[in-house]
Amino acid sequence: MQQLQAGATLQGGKYRILATLGQGGYGITYKAEQRGLGRPVAIKEFFVSNLCDRNTTRSTMMVVSESNMKEVEHYREKFIREARMISKLHHPNIISILDVFEENGSAYYVMEYIEGGSLLDRMRQGAMNEADALRYIRPVADALDYIHKQKICHYDIKPGNIMVRQDNDQPVLIDFGVSKHYDDEDNATTSTPVGISEGYAPLEQYNAKDLTTFSPQTDIYSLGATLLALVTGHKPPTPSDIITNGLPVPTHLSMGTQNAIRQAMVLNRDARTASIDQFLTLLNEGRNDNGDESTRVIPVYDDRTVAVTTGQAAQGYTVEVGEEEEDDSRRKMLITIASVLGVLLGALLLFIILRAATGNNDSSDVEYAPTTAEVDITDEAATTEEKVEPVAQPETTYDWSGTYTAETDMGSTAGGTPIIMLIEMKLQKSGDDYSGSMDIDGYQTMVRYNITASASGNVLRVYANGKSDADAMDISNLDAGDNICTITYGSDRTLSASWSWMMSDFVNDNTTFKKK
């Protein structure tokens, strides 16, 4: 039993637990009652699920292993600092923190309780129309702009972390559990575990080292992914899926919304929308002063094109093409064809006249001086040809078969013993995928994994397909089919691996494999 039971009290009876709302890897959230005021509140308790347990008699949190005491204490102190920092945020679309305290060997913060569901609950009812989705996304974007200006990144934007107030239908951003605060030089001042919400997290979020500097683009990717989820009713594709299949953005959306989603979800962080202002500017493109869609040309179902109001088309209105529009379209097409033929005929006649004037023809050997018109035409053509340069095609495929080795410093155990891992990975190409094995020679043991690796674009996902004596490395929770690491291909043909499983005795690290 890890949760506090209904009826348990905190702060000498000031708060009484009513129910458990949810539990994640680093905390448990409860619905509670604040006595005296008689109002409902939400309380988040610090609790590392795989390292802690609870004394059922006294409700006290306990750390399972002494070797994990320092790690748990580090994250508990961080939990308190973050709660106090967030309590200073005052924005109508950000959750309000009312109280922070320590008790039961743990830490807690008390939040307003929001009556109403989350955007994830709304998604379960199906895809939203564009207008409704933007009505929620714009205030969330404003909340993100507010925290970004204070050098805070949320790092877990998704529909499940956006509540909707029942009384005024306003979205509220919650759960700052993996957020980071940065200083004036854009360096992180807090350390947090990296949160990965599949479909909403960009590629850089899979590696903690890529978040050590201020990165609003990471939140913007998640915001774009959230907007995509709302208008489709489905979780967005992962970065590896996008590399393989592209980013499917519904074409019935306005061009401003389509562009905002595409630019926000660019895989390369440096090429992505850099600020909330830029994101909102893209959303506003194609809209008039009243906020409605302006008129633009869109395709209709019979493959002809007419001018319609896209706000109507986006809401599913059928656009009919009548006989008058059809005749007008035909006339315009005939006029265009006649114009092109007229230009070609005029050019041919000019050529014949010039040739006749110089007395030159195909059967004559007499040299002639070209006219000014001919010189100009020849020079212009030559100049145009000189400007056309062949575009080098990038290398799109590379056979990564072979043996790779790496030595990586994984930090040290809680007792101070340094951890050095010597890794050898063998890959063999099989169609579009790779198979092989990985030997890890490290702290107290040799572990061999059979692996399967699915390659797409420049990302390789490695999965366990078997294991041997892993307990000595305290990774016994790794099962067949679990993701071991995400490997990206470098331009220098090296493989860079971000380990994906948590080893509680030491800190995960990024590893670069060199080919033997």
C-alpha cells in the first residue's frame, strides 16, 4: 500500500483525504477537504514509487534501501523548491498553489481543486472542431509565454495536464513535476528527472543533457502536438514515426493552424518555432481583424477550385459549384490557352522574319552577323544557364551493420563506487531492420542482451529480447520488449545512445558508439 487512505489527516486535521486522484513515478495526488473553510483542494505528495514504501500504521513514507536515501532526499528537496517557486506564479490559466509543508517523512503542496475534467477527457469524446481547439490552446499558450518570460519550462504539456474549469470553460495548466528553472544565462538551476510523454515529447527530451539550457522550443513542440491531438482525437506520432511517415496534419484546418502545428513540431529544435509570439503569429495568419478566417482558395470535392470562406469550410460546410461558376472557369481556361498559343506563334513569326532579313537559311554556308535581338536572347539564355547549379542529393541511407564499442562513465553508486560500462554492440541488417546483441561489462556483472532494433530515418530504437543475471546492476525490472536505449545516427557515422531504463544505483548517461 503506497497511498494515504481516505480519512487520513494532515497538518493536525487541517486537511482530510477524500480520495486518490492519481499516481505517477514521483508523486501521488489526492482530493481532500480543507476543514474550517469546507472547500475541496487537491494535494500532491512527494513519493518515488520504485524507491519508497509506506508504514501503514503511521502513514509515514519510508525509503526501501539505504543506498537510495541520498537520491530520494535530493528529489524531495527539489520537490519543495519547485512547489514554492510555482506558488509565486499568478496567472488565470496556471494552477494556484495554496500551501507547502513537510510531514510523514515526505513533502506536500496544496492546490486549488478544479471542478471539471481535462482536455484528455474531452478528447475521448472525439476530435474537436478547429474553433474549440484554438479556444483552449490560446490561453495555454499565454500561460506558457508567462512562465517562459520567468525562465521556467514546463516540459510536460499534454491534454491530460490541462484541466478545464467547469464554471467558465477556461483551461488551466497543471503538474509542474518535471519543470525546470533557468538563470539569466539560460543555465538550469534545478535538476529533475526527464519526463517523456510519448507523442508529445520532442526528440531532445529523450536526453536529459539536451535540457540543461533554456529551451522554450521544447514546450512549443508539445503545445503544437497538443493542438494536433485535439483536432484529430488521437495521440500524435512520436518523432521516429514522423521521420518514417511524415507529420499528418489534417488539410481541412485553416492554413494558419496547419502551419502553426507543422512549424511547432519540426524535429530539429533550432529550426522550430522559437517563441510563443511566433506560434501565435502563425495561428493568426489568414484571419481578419474580427478573428474570423479570411477568404482563400481551397480544393473542393470535384477537384475544381473555388473561393470560399475557410472558416465555413473548416466547419464542414459543403461547397457547391454551380453552372455559372463552371462556365466562367471554362472561359478562363480557353483564354489562357489562346494567350499561350498567341505568344508562341508571335515568337515563331519573329524568328522567320529575322532569318529572311539576313538572307540566311539552313542550306546556306554564308556567315552573317546576328541582330541585336538575337544577341540579347543568346546572352540571356547563357546567363540563365550559368546560374543553374546541380543540387547535391543528400545521402539518405547507410548500412549500419557492424560491431560498435563504447566506454561510458555512468557516475557512481550511492556508496561512491565509480561505474564504468564497457559496451560492445553487434548489428546485422535484415531488410529495413537490424538485429544483433549487446554486451555490457560493468559494475559487478556481465549482462548480455539479445536485442531487436527498428531503424527509421536517423533514429534506432533498441529493445530487450532476453536477459541474464541483471539483479547485480539493480535493473531487474527490465523485461523482454522493454526499450533499452534510443540511438541516433551522427553525420560522422557514429551512433549516439540515450539509455531509456532507470538504474537506481547510478545516473544514466549518453553514450557514443564507435565502429570497430
